[in-house]
Amino acid sequence: MKTFDVCVIGAGPGGYVAAIKAAQLGKKVVVVEREKIGGVCLNCGCIPSKAMITAAHMFEKMSSLSEIGLSASNINVDMTKIQNWKESVVNKLTTGVSGLFKMNGIESIMGEANFVSAQELELNCSNGEKEIIKASNYIIANGSRPIEIPGFNFDGKNVLSSTEALTLNPTPKRLVVIGGGYIGLEIGSYLSKFGCEVTVLEANSSLLSGVVDTDCVNVVARKLKKKGVNVMLGAKAKGYKKVGNDLQVELQTEKGIQTVLCDKILVTVGRKPNSDQMNLSKIGIKVDQKGFVVVNKQLRTNISHIFAIGDVAGQPMLAHKASREGIIAAEVIAGKNAIADYKFVPAVIFTDPEIASVGLTVEEATQKGFEVATGQFPYAANGRALSVMDAEGFVKIVADKKTNVVLGVHIVGYEASNLISEAALAIEMGATLQDIASTIHPHPTLPEMMMEAAEAAMGHPIHIFLRPKTDRAARPTTRNAH
Amino acid sequence: MAIEFKLPEMGEGVTEGELVKWLVKEGDSFTQDQPLVEMMTDKATVEIPASNAGKVVKLIAKEGDMVKVGQTLLSMEAGVGAVVKPAPGAHASPPPASPSRPAVVQTASAAPVESIFPPPAGAHVLATPSTRRYAREAGVDINNLTGSGPAGRVTREDVVKASSGPMGAVSMGAPTMARSAMMPARTPTKALPTATVMGSNTEERKPLKGIRKKIAENLVRSKQTIPHFTHVDEVDATELVAWRAQMKEKAAEYGIKLTYLPFIMKAVSATCREFAMFNTALDDEKNEIVRKHYFNIGFAADTPEGLLVPNVKNVESKNILQIAKDISELAEKARQGKLAPDDMKNGTITITNIGSIGGLYATPIINPPETAILGVYEIVKKPVVINDEVQIRSMMNITATCDHRVIDGADAARFLKKLKQRLASPQSLLLEMI
């Protein structure tokens, strides 16, 4: 029987990072993956969706450049080529990970893994072989899968999960998206740019409910409306039937039962942890009510030599959280006193425009007893934003009024995803508004907005005028000065 | 106008204390009930809260001073709008006056196996990720530090200071005493060994103060004045082990984790009733032996700051579940550094338990003015000859260390003989049950 120091199950952004870190720390590591190296993130999540979003964004941009004096004709969408390009991006990354495994001396086995005991793992390898291996420590990183809802069983043809939606070719004429969370909005938005007529059904009263700053959500909701995406709030999908060539989705709204016709249905109502697999319950791994494996701050499960990281180990189900947890688990296994003591996990949503946030919202901070100071700076007053023709949105900073310590930053707008890391660093460093405002941000760039929002929170931004008053969160008057 | 803030009463019979640490600086504003100073009384550290809001004009007493109740600690201006600075806190504070302070964030629910030491930095802690990491590796609980940086940011220097200070050194070095079933369960904390910050061949000096100093003084006094002797015996604990295993679940229904200690306490109080000299105090000044008709049994609690001996009051009138509850509450308070002076006063006899660490037996030092300390040790399976047959029994060593001025060797032997009979047959306690 082969024995290892560390066995990682799942080669997604949690597992592969954990494996590499453990190997760097001198451990003999094996990774077991049943589908594809890179997991959901690289193969059918973050990466391919961003490739598709970029393609759609460029197509839209190309078609709307006449106002600045650029006109192009015959802009064709060759979906097959786009799909191939997307696959090539994915392949570059996944082969990169495989290469890193080799260079770090990590053995990787393709196959399905099941615990036979807390010490031993049975592998049903993709090549048909069966094998039992043993490791001193295990890291469960087997992720999550899309949730199915009654009446809409995934069939890969009519009812799709995000995985199949990303490979749609040709683009369907009409799409119903069930679930107005970030996955549904990201995919729905880009398909709409490729000419698909999109209807989003959200059972709650707002999009992206409970996830982010509501002002940010409103900007995205307005844009969706402007672009012709039909958003129905408070709409519960009941079921669908085939009517001729069409799919007829039945939904319950305040006004009663309604129907929508479409060609494809995308269900994105969330994901659930894969804790019901691998015989985890048989060997006594504790799972909470929501199905997440229970871990402590060092990612240890109730069986102390078994760790769990990423989606299977709790919210938020984000790749970068999984990666960080992977590093912590590997370090703990290697005898380091590491711990999950980050303050917040930043989140980015690649809607149009993007939303990115880290830390507390105004409501959360108020609830926690802070007297809150907020500062908001609009894209419309930023030179760079205007010059790239993306002047929608704002940067909002939430701080503790007493100490000026930054508690949260919420951004909606072009490249929000690339702006949020400064905010994350500021919060982890315990920065105050002055720290950000006093740091020179080069001109003309988008991050200047962070500096200005910090000034705004203290009452004195340069490029917008705030009437002296007690309510610092008041909407600023824009004065373009670049 | 400056007014004087005097050391208030800190508990019955406490007349003075050692000023361990100022929690405010000159010029600091403070709110009502904000802890101003840490005082060491008897054996507990107590935070003295402000009686009303104000601003420090001058710190009059110095760290290390002995201060009498009523003596001036600092001069202050009253009623200044207070800028609240978080107190470093987390040491002992008398329960009624404990300041409201955000609780240390611990994910109790998410800690199925082991809790982790130091606990993760709470949301209120301002420190860079590298400083948090550094504190963790140095074994310093960053939640307890007062930041010297802007907006109360904890700097790397703050951590360095804490890790070389008296508190830090303890949490860094000594492995915490593991506890067996004898003691209320405490999740083992795992501080991984870390490389020392300084190079080899260096020395470190730190003042002997606070609890450590008090421990030192008490032990020197005890060892120098009391002629100690120790009697050793062996108990067949087989039935006790079985009994406890059986009763554990019953006790759990009351939310109580049943250990051996409550049972041993009960047996000791019953035995002390027969051997009165074991439940006495020797009043050195008056040359009198004080016989006590109450049984307040102390137990040695190992805390990050050193040995403390809280006692369970009136063991004679409590049942085993009540005793178990008292022990676990006192142990928890000791662990959090929250024992009040009263918790440690008026003990009549002490039990020390080193069972979980191991060893055959020890010769502990008496906790004056008591006249005896009992030791209980690891329960191990051993071959024992019974009726000319070798049997496997669960055996435990037991010691009585006594003040020979009051207790003779033969008394100790008789006492232990009787005690071990009780421990060997747990049912016998039923006869004397209250």
C-alpha cells in the first residue's frame, strides 16, 4: 500500500494550493481528483465565465464606439471560436497546475476517492484500477455542486447548470435564469450581450439579496434594465413544460401564476457542499445542518488528522477563501501555528458593472454598534473612468467615526474587481481614513477614487463638493475637473 | 480641580495590595467603570474600576508599590468627556465590577476537536496580518494587548514587549498542565514550539512580581516554618473508575462533566471528620490550633499565570454533583484569571492532582495556615495479588503531606488508610451521604 504524509482530495483552488504548500513544506503529497485538475473554478466557474464575459464586453464595446469616432462594420460573433479560445485559457491554467504538481514532486491520481476508514482511502481510478492508499493527514477539498430545484432537473439540454451554460453554442434566443444571485447575473448578462433575450426570476425582493451593499446592487439593476434584461422579483419558478419548440416556464408572482417562453432554462439558485460524498459520514466526520463539514479555525475536522477546506467547509464559497484555507491547513499539518485570522474575505461579482466589496456594510457596522462615517466618490468625477467610457458607479468607504478605522469598502463600477484589493489590504492592516487619503495615488487612475472616498468620509474631498453638514453620507455634487 | 482617587475596598479582610500594572497613562481620559489599575491582593489580581468618568492628572503610586486601602492611587479631574481607550483587560477582575468589553471572538461551535492557543485575533483587534502572525508564533494572545500605534493599533513592538514580559513568558514556555478525569476537563491548548526570538547564549531577566511573587513568598514561608512530612499509600481505584464511568452520563444530564475530584473531595471531607487534625489551621501568632467545623477543600489549579488554589466551600453539605459544578466553575474562573479573593480564602485542606501528567508521587508544599495537603496521582492498571492470584487492578498512589507540629506520622497513616477504604468502595459513601 502506498503511504503519504498528506492526501488532498480535490484539485480545485483549495486543494491544489494546499497540495503545493504542503509539498513546499517538505511533505510527501498525493492529490486525488475525479474530474479535472483545477476544479470548478478553473474548468467551469471563475475562469471560463470571465473569458466569456470579456468576449461579450468587447463585442458590446466594439458595437458602440461610433460616438468616439470609431466605426466598425461586419462585427461577427463566431461562438465556436470564442468557445475554443475560452477552452485554451482554461487549458493553459490547468496544465500550469499539473506542471506545478510535477515540479513540486506531488503525485496526482485521477479517480474517485472514498474513505474506508479514517486512516485509509479507496481509489477508483479513472483507468479502471482500484487502490487503497494511506496518509497521515487528509485534506478534504471536494467542493460543492449546483443545487437542483423541484420541477427543474438538470438535463444538460433544456435545464442547464452554470457548467453547461458556459459552453452554449450557439447562443440561445431566449433564456430564463432562475435565481438572481451572482452566477445567474454574470452568465445572464453576457448572454444578453450576445443577443439572447434574458429573463431573470428571483424569488426574493431584490437581486443579489443579502450579499452586498444595496446601493451597489441598484446600479447593476438599473443597467440590466437599460440593456433590456427582464428582471422579475418575487417570482418563484414552479415548473416548465414543452410547448411545441418552446419551453414554457410557469411562475408564481404577486399577481398570480404567469408564464414565460424560452429556449433554455438556467438554474443558479446556489451550490451545496459535497459533504455527502466520500463516505465522510461513515467515518464520523461532523457535518452541520447546512451540510458543511465542521472545522475549527485551523480547518481541522472533528477527526484531528483530517482537515477540510473550501466550499465543503463553509461559506463563503469563494475560490480565494478556499486557497487561503488550503495554505493554512497545509501549514498546520507541517507543524506551523497557522490560523484563519483574516478579518474579511473580499468578494467580487462580474456583473455589468462589476461589484466588489470587503468588510462591513453601513448597516452591518451600525448593527455592531459603530458610529459610522461613510464617504462616497462617483466614477463620473474620475478622469480615468471618463476616458475609458465607463463612468457609472461609485466607491463607498465605511469607517468608524470615532477612530477613522476603515471597516468596509464597496465598489460598483468598471474594474471594481481590480480596485478592491487595496481596500482589503487597508482593512487587514488596520488602516484609517487618513492612511488611505495620505497615500499618493497616481493620476490619472481609477484607484484615485479610493483616496477621494476616504477624504469624503472625513468631509473634504477635492474633486467633489460636499456641503458642510452633519450627514457625511449625503450624495455629492459632481464637478468634473480632469 | 484635581481630586484624589484612593484604593477602594477590594474584599473582606483585604487591607493592602501590590500595584501590578497601570492600565491608564497620565493624561488619559476614562469612563465610569473603566479599569484603571491592576492590583494584586492575597492571591488574586483585581482590576480597580473608575468610580466615575475623568482624566488622569498624575499617577501617584508606582508599579510594584504596596498600596493600603484608602491610600491615594492617582489624582484626576472629574467629569471630562471620556475618550474610551480599550483596557488591556483579560486579567482578573472582581465579578461585580467587570468592565463591559467585547468578548474575545472564539468559534466555540466550530471547534469540535481542539481549541487553539492563542485564540484568533478578534474583530476589534487592529494589527497587521504579519503582526498577528508574529504574535501567534510567539504564543501571545493578541486580544489581550493594548496597541501603542495610531487608533490603538497593536504593533510588532507591542508583541515583542508582551512576549518577553511576565505574562507572555508564561504563555510561551510552560506546557499547560494537562488534566485527566481528576480535574474538570479543559480542552488542551496546543502551542506549538517556536524558535526563540533571540539568539542562543543570551539570558533574559524579568521582575518577580504579581502572582509569581506571591506564590514565591507563600511557599518560602510554608517550607521554612512548617516541618513537612509525607506519607505514601496506594488505592485500589478499580471500582471508583467503574462507578465514575457509570455515573458520567447521569451527571451529563445535569450538564455536569463528572470527574474523580468531587468524589475524592467528598471522601476527604468524611475522613477529615474522623481525623479532626487534618482540618485545622495553626495560628502561629497565638500558638493555637484552630479546629474547623467546615470543610472548604482547595484544589491546585494551574493557570497561565501560575498556581492558584481556589476552594470548594462547605463540601460536607454538598452532594457530588454540586461539588462537581463548583469545581468546574472555579477552574474556569482560574483559567480566565477571574478568581476573586474570596474564592481562595478560608480553605481548610488542599488536594493536588498531578495524575494526568504522570509520575509516581510528589511531595507538595502545604498551603498555610492549613496543616495538610493531599496528593492524588495517575490511575494505572497494575498486576495486584489478591487471594494469591494476580489480578489487573486500577491503582492510584495517594499522599498526605502534613504539618508535623500538628499531625503525627501514625495519624497520617491512619488517615490515609481510612481514606483509601472509602475510595476503594465508592458505595460506602452512601452510608454517609448528605
